[in-house]
Amino acid sequence: MRLLKPACIDDFLPLIYYGAETIQARSPEPWTTKEVIKACRKQQAFLFVAPDGFVVLQPKVTDGIKKVHVWLAYGRVKDAAVKSDYINQLKALARQIGACSLTFSSHRRGYKRYLPEAKQTGKNYEISL
């Protein structure tokens, strides 16, 4: 995965819109694609691309505790080993900025298969680092 500079985001807009629309069709979430892109341009969130998808990470601090929230992730990967590698990369990125956990939320079930260590509260998941 590589971090995209805000100036390069426009090159990936078709992929971002396609991935976001695919996610919203499966699990309606309380964000818009324009909102995500705007946050990336303002560096309030960060867009990482991979050969088969992308992820948007958003650093958050709550009560002095730093976490990294996976705001949006899209990939065309079916292979469990590749998914596991991406999850490990996300954990490493979160550790690099001193985060104590990686969080994400989804209405979709099935994440426990790939993330057995994640604590789940409703639609929210958290992985301690």
C-alpha cells in the first residue's frame, strides 16, 4: 500500500467512487464519498492505494488515546492470505503513528472470520495493537 498525496487523489476518483458505491450498496454507512474525498484533501484522513483496491485511514484521539479508524476500505481480493497481509499492513501503519488500536465499523457480518482478535460492540470493531 502506498499513501497518496492530496494532489494525486483525482487520478483515483473513478476507483474511489466505484469502491464507495459498492460498499454503500452492501452496507449503508453514514458518510458520503464526497465527504471522504474532502477529508483526504484536507489531510484529515489519508488515502492508501494498493494494486487491487484502497483504504482511507482517519487518525482519531479520544480522551488522549490515539486510534486509527478505517473509514473506508475496498478491494477486489478474495484470497484470505492477501487480506491478512493487508490487515497486518494496516496494523503497522497505525503503530507507526503511535496508535493503540485500529477501529472500523460495518453493518456487515463476517469480519470475525478475518479479524478474530477484534472486539465487537454492535457494528463497531476494535483491534488492540
